[in-house]
Amino acid sequence: MVDIKMFPKIEFAHEKNAPESKPIEILHGFRGTLMKHQQHGIDWMLAREAANPRGGIVADEMGMGQITSFIALIMAQKNACENFKEIREAKAILMLDTFKDKPGDFILAFSTLVVAPRSVVAKWQREIQRCVEPNKLKTYFFYKKKKEGNPRVLAGNDVVFTTYRCFETEMEKGNSPLMKIGWERVILDDAHHIKNGQSHLFKDCRGIPAMVRWASTGLPIQNKLKDLLSLLMFLQVDLEGKKGMWKRFVDSKGEKTTAEIDNIMQTLILRRKKEQIYPQTLPNEKKEAEIVPVELETFEKLCYQHVLKNSKNPSTKLLRLQEICGHLSLAKNAINLNVLKNDDNALDELEKKLGKISINDDNVMEANGEAVKAEDAFPKTFVSSKLKILEEKLGAACRANEKCVVVSEWVRMLEVVKIHLDRRGIAYTAITGDVHFKQRVKRYESFNRKGGPQVLLLSLTTDGNGFKLDAAKHVFFLDLHWNPAFEQQILARIDRQDVAIHKLVAKGTVDENILAMQAKKTSMAEKVLKKTLMGSILTK
């Protein structure tokens, strides 16, 4: 465990008032083009690999070429070892010292282990094909049935990829070959997957034997400040010795800091944003969302108020309230028709949608002469207040030949939307958690292709990082999540400047509370991240 006191200040090529950075010598085999911010980033990464604790957190905003930068770093270090005997020998001595307590059959390797979601691994593979000359990097994908069991064979690769899910499975089985290798470096991409410092995944990733440790994520703080502490602990930063200091920092949401914390933030974390750094190369791409207020119908409000007053379980109550804001069929088991029968406005609204109705004392409604139980009173074909607005805006966009992404946390809500798109004859494709990876690739490609489906229905939490959504002119969020990072990840996959973002927010409901909470969390994260390397430079 590395005990961090006060780190020495490292001079970087991109310090304020620094001269122009010289292009990094990537040496033989790298054919990619590095932008200036990537060159500066690699300067910093090379410096971090030579200082304790080796590695750091690359927290650049999503879409700034982090994978390409890491590939260039790997190539630079590989070529340095191959071309300079003294570097190779010094690194070998360092690795022997790092893993001196490991058993005799432990294998040391000048290799990199990359752990990432499946879609991000695919992006790494595409970038290596694009940026590296053939046969210059030997790679292996440790995944599912294709898992090499011999650690010596695995160690013969320059880069080994695996997914978080596969890695978890390996750790559950025990005796994994991945843990029998002393890696030169480990890179956790989309490292926010280990934000829960109590999870098995965090503990397993922290235990990976590696000389250099990198965490890469554009969202190092999602729900709370503890998310960032988990990443620091992955780097083997000793937080246990200063529990009180870190507790005050977390409890105050970053307000009660110290010189030591500020030094750690500036030394170990690199954070650049598109609109802050090199505006000529990376123009301002900040995308502002339109908040679309939705006035619920009277009967929707009555159902909402009934659940608000009578549901006892707080977490279930919040879920049901959100569902009612979207479509009553989602919360059908919580619907009590008796709350509607004495309200003339509610009955009038329902009759316009369902025909002549009456409601008896047994929570049964008669519509057009047919008895309907409460749970069946609002079928998927029913047009809720949010659906009405969505249909209007989607219709206008489709008439203008503009493609749209419709996002919901719930697959059931997307199933409802499908029915209404079918009714209107609008072509769509859908990507949810149960869609196989290869099929996801085809559907993303289909949506982005000219002449492909006009609408993509997307489950909010489905892994899709690494896949662009550049065809989208509109993004509709049908419901809001307490963690704003899910939305940010989707929007980061759209490079176009003119994308229109629409958040449908039911007035006077939990939607407004979630929206306010999102703003607080985003503000807190941005304030804390200003203490990082580039954040502190840019605000001086």
C-alpha cells in the first residue's frame, strides 16, 4: 500500500503559460494522429507511470480520444523497452521489487490488462486496428468460452482484454490465470463500474496484481463523492490512515478540503472538458436540455395522489409515482379506481379516451358495456399525458426527416411506445439489456445509416458506451434517473452540435424533485473536479 503524504509537484507541458508541446515520439508502429490535448495527456501519463503511486485517474470528458491515448502510451512504453536495454532492465528490476512477495510460479509480464464493458472492449479493438500497424501489438480477448487457462500463454500478449462481468465470474470461481500474472499495467475503462467501495467487483479489481494502475472514466463522481474515493483506493492510495480528513471532505460535498487532498487531486487526476481546453480544436459542444413540462390529466393526478398518500414503502412509492407519470399501465397493481368515481372531471376525461364508463365499489370499471378490472383499465394502447406530447414531437421530427432517440429506464415503457409507433407507421429499432451484443451492433449501425429506422428506443442503463449515436437529431428522456450520469453517457455518444435534448417532466410530481437532485449532483461533481490538474489550471 502506498502511503501518500505530499506529492512533489510535476511540471507538465500543458501548464499555464507553458511553451508549445513537442509531438510525442510514439516510435515505430503507431499510425494514429494525436491531437494536442492527447499529446499533453500522454506526457502526463508517462510522468505518472514513473512516480508513486504509479498510474492515476484519466477523467477527461467523454469523447476526447482517451482510448487512442492509452494505445499510444502502451506502444511508447513497449517500444522503449524493446529499443533501450537500460529501460528494459530498470523496469524488470522494478517489477521484481513490486511483486517480490508473490509465490515462485507467479509470472511477470510486460503486458497490459484492460477491463471494460463489452461495447468498450469492441471500441478498443477497433482503435487498435485503426491506429496500430498489423502485428505490432499482440492482443487477446479473455471472454466467455475463449479463456486461455495458462497464465504463461496469456502473459505472452501485449494487451489482454476482459469484461467486468467475465472478471467477476472468474473471481467467483477462484484460481483465475488473470491473478497469476504480474501485469505491467491494468486499465479499468468506464472505471465508474467500481464506484461502490463495498462491492465484490471493487474488491476484486483492487486486488489485480499490477505495477501501474489506471482508472479511466468521464464520470468519476456520479451519485456521491464516495464514488471518487473508490477510484483512489483502486490506485492503492491509503485513505485508512486519514479517515477523519476524508470523511469531512465527503460529508461537506468537497467544501472542507485540505492542502493534502488538493495535492492528491491535482497529482493523480487529469480532467479536461471540451469547452474548456483547446476551443479551436474541440469547439464548445455543451448541449442544453429543453425541459418539457407535462400537465397530467385529472385522473392521472388522482392515481398519483392515492399512491403518494397510501403507499407505505418509500422506495416502492417513488417507483410507482414515477411509473404513473409515464403510463398508468406500468403501475397497474397500484391503481384504485374508486379514487376516480366521485370526480366528474376525471370521469369526463376517461370517457373521452375509453367511452362510456362506470365504476363500482369492487374496484371494477365498466367501459362500453364490458367489465374491466383496475389492473386492466389502462392498457398499453392508452395515450398517457407524456405519450401525447412525445407523439406530437416525434411526429414533427419524423416529418422533417430527423432521427430520434427515445430513452426510458423501463423496458415496459419502451414496449408501450412501440405500440404507438406501430400505430403511426413510424419505423424504429430497440436496444435493451436482453438484446445480444452482436444484435446491438447491427441495430446501432442500422439506426445511424441513412435510410435506416427513424427512431431508436433505448433502455437508459443498457451498456452502449463505444457506440456512436451521431444520426440522432433529437433525444427524448421519458423519465428521469436519480443518477444523472446515465443521461450524460448517452449524450456523450452524440458528436453533432445541433442535437435537441428533451426531458419530459410531469408538473408537480417526483419528476421535478429528481430534476433538482440531478442539478445538485452535477454541480457538486463539477465543483470538486475543478480541484484536479486541468481544473485548477483553467480556473487560476
